[in-house]
Amino acid sequence: MWEYTEKVKEHFFKPRNVGALTDANAVGEVGSLACGDALKLFLKIDPETDKIVDASFQTFGCGSAIASSSALTEMIKGKTVEEALKITNQDIADYLGGLPKEKMHCSVMGRDAFQAAVACYRGDKAPREEIEGELVCECFGVTDDQIRRAVKENNLSTIQEVTDYTKAGGGCGLCHEKIERIIAEVKGANKTTEPLSAKARKTMTNIQKIAKIQEVLEKEIRPSLNQDGGDVELIDLEGDVVKIALRGLCSSCPSSSLTKAGIESKLRELVYPDLVVEEAPQ
Amino acid sequence: MKTIYLDNNATTRVADEVFETIRPFFTERYGNPSSMHFFGGSVGREIVNARESMAELLGASPQEIVFTSGGTESDSTSILSALSTMPDRREIVTTKVEHPAVLNLCKYLARAKGYTVRWLSVDKFGKLDMQEVKRAITDNTAIVSVMWANNETGVMFPIEEISEIAAARGALTHTDAVQAVGKIPINLGKSNINFLSLSGHKLHAPKGIGALYIKRGTRFSPFMIGGHQEFSRRGGTENVPGIVGLGCAARLAMKNFQEENIRVKNMRDRLQHGLLEKVSQSRVNGHIEARLPNTLNIGFEFVEGEAILMRMDEKGICASSGSACTSGSLEPSHVLRAMGVPFTAVHGSIRFSLSRYNTEDEIEYVIEETPKIISTLRAMSPFNVENMNTACIVQ
């Protein structure tokens, strides 16, 4: 059972502004039946003042989706489009006294629907939210732009958090690596390990390179392998060839070649791109 | 407000008779059955009685019953035992619709231990294709684990027939019968089933007690290693109140089979017809005939399950849903998806599961209230057919 606030329950049981607005001049739609939630937002905007005179919604979804939709319409009514565009998903959640973290995507859906409606009003988009950017999560149709925005605005740092806020990665899990890369990219400024510059690479001794590789293995790779009962050890570095040994469950795991490829891409990203990973003979 | 409890596949109330029977074992007869003194030793006699009742309910003999902590422990014990006693066989056959207790164990064994798992599909009625079952079981199969009845839809599998096929290949058979025991008659006397798991709290005994049937002659390797309890097949001091309660619940189940299969089934059927009649665009998930007498899984199209449950909860009605939003994960029920139930109905699927404690009046109340909830939510949904054609008005 979810711990919903009284405000969420109140907006769920007595939602404000339900139904289609017959004289709407902007409509925004997000979500789909397959995803399990969808929101259609109707706005009546005064073209003279850009003020949102009226707003209403139709929502297919869970308790927090309906409550978030209801809250959104209350929050934007009376505001100008510019003012309302400043509302973040966190503002919607705050208005409701907070949402369970697994339900934050409901507030994101509200904000996305409003942006789609504004785009519709300004005439540059169809009412259906157009997919911007590259599709990352195929299960829930989430793009890199949407993930990047959620990571930035809500200061997310794990895949689980991205899933809670955008749904991305909540299905088959194949996009987890891509999501990780987007998080790393957004968080670039305060990343724990920085890739080496070309110059640094030339002047570095082999020992220094090994230390750097060791650091990445320790910080970025071993924790997740340990979680699955596996481990990795650095055996040697010959030129650009990193020799490793997979230990524990990894050594007998049929997908160890995938693990090796994963380690290689991580080292290439965080140390330098010419590295090749090889499994040392046991 | 009165609670109308229609979630008996999740857990059941402890029967009054069971509660009264186990009460003295907390404060008066709290001895350890392994003790040499009469105070403890006399409790052992009660465990013998409970084992006899449990065996009778299953058509087994008392030596074939091991008390455990519940369904999950019994499932893990069976599957891991089969794998360790048959080290040359590296394959497991199971279905895509198992309870997580079996499903996730098999996934783990594939991922971390390198076993090959053959996942049997189900058709749109939730039934297995017996030809596929035959093809999947090979000379390399260590164990076939197929549930007796599905917890979400109530659909029953022909486990006895499957155990014949497995036995012919020298493979062992396990069945998770957590939902079946106590609801339908089971007679293991002549079957080829090697292991059967059951859980007390699904048949009006307390939580934390279960049992494992191990067919005589089946090679066994214990999961809980410790003392000599349970004939050295499950170490650990016996959960005496739980075991005594489970024995009592088994006797009650035998006494109530008739009622379970007539009165409970009639109420379930009344609920099904009442809801299908009053709510358009609704459908039963699962085979109508090959189904437990107490379970109804119904898909209300174009509405979302959690929203339905919250509104039912407000009316005092307890049920459960296969929708994504109720599970904490984003994926809706793996059972309904395996059956190919359309997305329009998966998210709005509700499981009602009855027990002998329900009344006809309660069922009428649910038939009265549920359609109102569905129509309120449908009126809000953008997918309501009438609402689907609003175009964008571009200035």
C-alpha cells in the first residue's frame, strides 16, 4: 500500500476540473494505455493577455496520476503561460504534500502535458507530445532529452531514481547502461573519476595508468559486480590491453563475455578510448 | 465501516477454531517437543496429530509431511534439493506464470548458477500447451516445477498429467499448491508428484507456517540444516502453535470442502455475472471452467487498477490488482501479460478472491458499488470512446 498524503487522497477522491473543455484553445497529451497512465490537458488561454483562463483534464491512471492532474490544473489557472511554464514537477509534488518516490513520474507527466499544451497553443506542435531526442527506453518510450531534464531538475543520481521520475528503465532493463551514461554526462562537473586528456595519456607512466584503471574498477565496476556475487581483479596492463580476471559468480556466469564488454566500455569512457579488455588465462 | 474481505488469495483470516486451538501453546503448553520431560514431550504428541491431519488432507502418509515456514521455503527446498540430488541434470522446466517464489528462484539459478530454465507459455485462457510440456521435459531435466493453481487467475494446471511425463523422463516434479490446498480435493496417494508446497495462511491457519510434501522414496537434501527435527529434513525448533494451527485448519478444510465448492463457488459466479452484466467492456481473465472455485479475475477496460482499488477501499472492499501501479514496479502482472491480455484490460484488472467467511449480502454490495466506481473513473479517462476525438485547436 502506498503512503499517500491527505492532500493526494483529497485530490484523488474529489478531483478538480475534470472533463473536456469545449472551448479549449490548447490541448496537451502525454502517456498511453500501454504505459498504464495518460493525461490529456485542456487549456483556455486569453490571446490578449496570455493568461490561462480555464484548465481541465482527463486522466487514465493511478491515484497519484489523477491527483497530480487535478493539482496541476489548480496551480496553472489564473497564471500567464510564462509564469505557469516555471512550474516544475517538484512544485506539483510539493503542492500535494509530497508523492512516494516511485510515483514521481506522475508529477513529471503533469509538467510534460502542460508543455505539450503550450506548444500546441503556440502552434508549433501537434497536441500529442512530439518525441524529442533519441529514444532511450523503448518499453516506456522515454527519450534522452526527457531523462536529461529530469536528472537536471531533480538532481537524480541513480538508475532507480530515473525510473521513479520518468519510468525509463522500469521495463526490460536493456537501457540501463544508456541511462547511466546520461546521468554521468549531466553530472559531468562533479564526477568522481574524469577521463584522461590526450596529453595526460602520453606523459603518464604505465604505473600511473594502472592506478587510474584500478581506481575506475574500484569505484565504478566492483560495487555492481559484488552485488551479483562476482568480482574482478586487474592482472596486468600491456600497452593498451587491460588483462583482468573475473572472480566469484562472474567466472562461471554464462554472460561473462557481456560483463567483460561492460567493463571495457566503462574503462574506455573513464580512462581512455583505446583500451582493450582481455580476460587473463586462469 | 464494515470490511468486505475479497482478497483471500493474498491471505485469509485465522479461523476461530484454529485460534482457540493454538492459544494454550503460547502461555501454558510452551514446552519444546524435543525435551525429555513430559511438559515438553507431550507437545510432541500434538505435532504428530497435526502431521496426520495434514497428510489426510493431501491423501499422503504422515512421514511424507515436513513442516516449514511457508510456501516460499517449501518451494526453495524442493527445487534446490532436486538440483543437488541430480547433479548431472542441468535443466529446470517451469511456467511463465509462477509465483515469484518459484519464478525468481529459477531466474537466479539461471543467472548465477548456469542452469537452463525452460519457461512454458500459456494461452489466452492461461492454460498450458501439453505438447510444449512434452517437448520441454528432456533427459537433462532435473525438476519440473508447475503450480497447481495460479494465484492471480485461479487457473489450474494438470499437474498429475505433467508429473507422469516428467517421471517417464526420470525428472522430479514439484508443484506450488499454495492456492489449491484447502480449496479443492487433492489426493497424492497415486500421483507421481515428488514435492508439493503449501502455506498455512492461505487456508485459515496463521502466517509463518507451511508444509512440504515429499513423496516417499524421493531423494532429498535439506535446505535448513540443523537439529534432528522433522526427521532431520528441516532443522530448527518446531513452530508448535503454527503446526498445531495448520493441523486444525486442515481438518476444517476437509469438513468444509462441500461448502467451498458449492456456496463459495456460487457467490463467485454471482459476482462474476453481476459485474459483467453491469459493467460494459469488462472481461474475465482466465479459463472459466478450469479455475479455483473462489477466484475471479476481471479486467475493466480503460481504467487503472490502483485507482479502482483506492475507491473500493473507501467503500470497505478489499481486493487486489495486476496493474503496474500497485506493484511498486512499472510492469503490470507477468501472468496477464503471459496470457496476452490486451493492455487496455491488464491495467484495469482486479482480482476478487472469496472464502467461506463471505456472505451473499457482501457480494450484492460489491455488485452494487463496483460499477459506480468504474463509471466515475471512466468518465475521467481520456480513453473513453466518446472522448477520443478532441483535436488540437491551433489558432
